[in-house]
Amino acid sequence: MLVIKINSPKSVYNKISRILGLIPTSELIDWEYEIVDNSVRKVFEILNNKIVLLNDIGIKNEDVTIWLYYEYEGQCNIEFSANDLLQLSKLNINLCISCWQ
């Protein structure tokens, strides 16, 4: 599961939704949106050119994280293409990976 998480006050959740054009899948702790197809490219499509707008409402780049949750059995292998990593680095946000059996 791939999730965009934005750590911000709940008072700006509606502004985040308007900027990104998305309805969050969770608002319990952070503003969160689950990427259905687990595509790193989709994350870039959503956030590209929007980080500056998020900065304008007080959200810093370090407040935006991409989480990859990966449940596995046996060996855990995760691969990213060089292009996907390049696109993520252009966003200047963190990628967090959580794996468990």
C-alpha cells in the first residue's frame, strides 16, 4: 500500500484537499491519501507543482511523506526504477518503507 501523508493542523485539511484535488482516505492523525495502484509515478503526478502551493499554506516539505507499507511472507524485495527515484527526489520529500511478516 502506498500512502501520501501530510502532517498538518486539521484546520488546513480542506485546503490540502482543494490544492491536490483529492478527498483524503483518512484524517485520523494526518491528512492521508492511499494510492490505489501503488504507483510512485502517480505520487509524482499528484504532488508535482503542488508542493509550492502546500508551502504557501504553511506545509513544509518535511511535513509531506510517502509511505510504502509492505506485508510479506519469506523474503522481502522492493525495487524502484531510477526514474521513479529521480522524480521523488525532485519533490524533496521523504519516502518511508515499513515491512512486516
